[in-house]
Amino acid sequence: MSLQDFLSMGGYAQFVWPSYGLVMVVLIVNFVIPIRRQAEIEQNLKRARRQAGGGLS
């Protein structure tokens, strides 16, 4: 099996490679969104503590 045979995926490359790309996008989004959301929540908590007047941080 050559590299060209692998990349052509037996004639189904037009379906396989976009599917791999879509899966990678979903995995990256599922990794990034919770991290950004956690940072946003932490900022909101710090702001609420400052407004309450009793924050240590």
C-alpha cells in the first residue's frame, strides 16, 4: 500500500477526510469552550467578591 492509496482511501477520500476534519473541530471545541467558561466564571466570582466588600483575592 502506497501513501497515495492511503490518502485516496479506496476512492472514499472525499467522505473520509472531511469527516476526520469535522471530528477534530468538535474535539477542539469540546476542549476550548469549558476552559474559557471556567475563566469567565472565575472572573465573575472575583468581581462579585469585590462588590460584596469581603474579598481576600
